[in-house]
Amino acid sequence: MPEPLPLDEQLCFSLYAATIAINRAYKPVLDRLGITYPQFLVLQVLNGAEEGRSIGEIGERLALEPSTITPLAKRLEAAGLVTRLRNPADERQVRVRLTEAGKVRWAETGCLAPMIVERTGMAPERLAALNREVAALRRALAADAAAV
């Protein structure tokens, strides 16, 4: 059996630590707006979707289970940022839509990407290339998991 790599040489740890660092960078902005990063992601998925999205569609887009999305949507609804409505054609399906307050809150977040460019000092093109590589890794792992 091969010797394990030191922690700092393990891709999984580097991705994990980078995710934590990004979340810490975003936290002051999101705290000011009263939302968490997962809630921000839900708002992002709903932005521009005038008809809203089902819980399942949101989960699929964020690679999360519906059981994870439901409590997020409930908290966003309690904050007045989304509405949740059962589909009359299929009572099992819940559609989530931004309220006017949700649209305003989304607009207040602005684009958080420039913050990462500024904090890292990395060129936007380099960050975009890194994002494409990480996305390719995610797709390959998802495809492999689906094949099992």
C-alpha cells in the first residue's frame, strides 16, 4: 500500500481548506444581509427564475439532497425572501420563488467574485481557469459515482 501523502499535498484537503477560506471571506457581507452561504446559493439559483424552481431542481443544481434544501427554503420563507407553494398539479412538488424582498436582498449581495480576486491577488483569468479545472474534477467524480 502506498504511503499517504502529507496533508498539504492532498487535493481533497486543499479544496476543503480553500472552501473554508472563501466562506470566511464572504461571511461579513452575508452576515450584514442576514443570510448564510447556503441560503445565498439558493437565492442565486432562484434569481431570474420568474416561475421559481422546485425543491428538487434547486437541489440538483446545487448538488444537494432535497432534504437539505427544504429547511433552507423554510428559513428563507420565514425571512420573507421566498415563497413556497405546492404545485396544484402535483401536491408532492413544492416550488420556491423569490419575493420582491428576496430580489432586493439578492441585488444587495452583488457579485462576490471580485472580493476573491482582490483577496487572492490572482488574475480573473487564472481564477476562471482554476474554476474550470475544479468543475471538470467535480463532473468526473459525479459521473464515476453515477456509474457505480
